[in-house]
Amino acid sequence: MSSSLTSCSTPEQETQRYPDKFVNSDPALKAPDNVFEIIKAYFTAERKNPTPTFALPVHSITAEQLLNEESDVVYRLGHSSVLMKLDGKLVMADPVFSERASPVQFLGPKRFHETPISLEALPDIDVVVISHDHYDHLDKHSVKTLASKVGMFLVPLKVGQVMRDWGVSAEKITELDWWESETVNGIAYTLTPTQHFSGRGLTDRDSTLWGSWVIKSSENNVYFSGDSGYFKGFKEIGDRFGPFDLTMIETGAYNTLWSHIHMFPEQSVQAHVDLKGKVMMPIHNSTFDLSMHDWDEPLEKSLRIATERGVTLVSPEIGQRLEVGEVLPVVNWWNNSLAD
């Protein structure tokens, strides 16, 4: 997929911007096709803690709390869903409030914990950014429920059509290519590359674009990774847009069978370093069972590796208030023995 910002004024340019299939910056690195091997691995993997055996700590959030907040803050809602207040504006990333990350709600990965606030209780949201169209990042129920409350959805190329098909007003959707930026209410949003893939069914593989987000307010610069394998693009993003006061980095759902499109904890920490991040917050864990590792392994390993490398890592409890750039002491809330 081209990273050029070509105008779409001719049919040829339109084709370049909206190809039939998108590819990674290194086209050889893509999602695996060994479906039967993956299914077999799921059923044969031996795990001690695939899901939590105790109630995870969840901090309730109120609309009043959000509206009265005056600092640049981040609230982790679960998995990769994040709610931020930047320059007095409410910004959400990849809102998934459904019980399951699945095309149906009677089958598929079920959440480990409640959300800190319900969709109905949320106040109006200024901007929602979407990283890609997978079910654990683009949730139809959440998008349709939020649509009337959201000022603008910023999405990768062709994701907008999915949302328009759900009834979201076209005027509320802006689609971006890699390296393109949009400024909303004084905050600059730039879609940056990741090494991943897209698709919500059997026939639409890579028909929409995927990416990460650089979000720059007047006081802070934050990075939201979406999903990605480790690649040289992190260093390029760091060189072009860093340093970052806070990086929210995918750390979870990894496996050797799909190592090109999801990072292991040591790679997540290295990505943070490449991005020139000051404080790292691991995301994409602790809400859904999406791989064969124990549910608490991503946080345990990333904390150990970050400590060894002198990287400042924070891991707030679900719904816990975190000021951007704050060095919040890590409490191992995911540790079973500490919870007993």
C-alpha cells in the first residue's frame, strides 16, 4: 500500500488510494494462512490461567467526572479501548463495550470484567479513532450506540464504508491514509503504519486499511498502537513524531504462529523505545482470551522486561485515572496470589 498522499482527482489516483487489497510496508509480512494449525494449537495448548480466577479490580467512571476533568488524562476501559481527555476534549480509541469480541454475542471470546462506564452513561465524545476493523477493535453495537454522541470518527481508508453501512452519518466520518493528518478542535491526529491485516469475514481480507494513531494536543503527545507486529516502522514514527509522553502499546494475543502481526512483550517494549516514548502503557490484554498464553502473562512479562531495560511502564487498573506522562506506581493487580 502506498504511503503517498496523492490527491484522488483522477481514476488512476483513486485506485491507488482505494486499492482492492491493502498490504503491509513489507508485503512479505502478513497474517498466517495456516488456519487448521492454529485451530489445533488452540485445542491442544496447556495453560494454567487462560482466564482470571478472581474478580478484576474495576474503577467506576461517571460522566460528571469526565466533564469536570481539567488535566490531560487517560482511562483504560479494557482490552484496547481507551478514553482520553486532551485539551478539554473527550477522545476514545477502539471502543468495544460488547460482552464478546465476536460477530455474534452467543459465541466467541467473552470479556473478563465489566466496563467502567456504560455506553448510555457516557457524555458526548468529541472524537473516536479506530485502528482497524477486527471485532476486538471495531464493535458494531458500540459504534451504533455512540454515533449520536460522537462529533467525528477518524478511521483508516475504507473503514468508513463499514460504519456508513451501519447508519453512521457520512459527515461524521473522516478516512485517512498512512501519514495523513486531521486536526479537530486544535488536536492533531495522524494515522501511522502498523504491520497487521484486516477483515471481518471470509471474503474481505485486507479490504480495509489498518494503522496506529499519533495524537498531539497542546501539552502532550500520545501514541496509540492498535495492533501490529514488530517492524522498522516504529522507529520511523518515533523519528518523525516523537518523543511521546505516553505510548499505549499492544502487548497481548501473541504467538509464534502469527508473530508477524502481533508483538511479544520484549518487542512491545522495544517498540516503545523506538518510538522515543517516555511512559509505556501496555494494552490489548486482560479483557478477552485471544491467544494461547495465560491471561496475565503479557503484563507480567512486559513489567519484568521494562524494569530490566530501564523503561518506565504503567499498568493502571481498569478505569483507574492516569494523567498523561504520570509515573503511576505499578501494583500487580493481575497477580492471583496478591488478590487472594
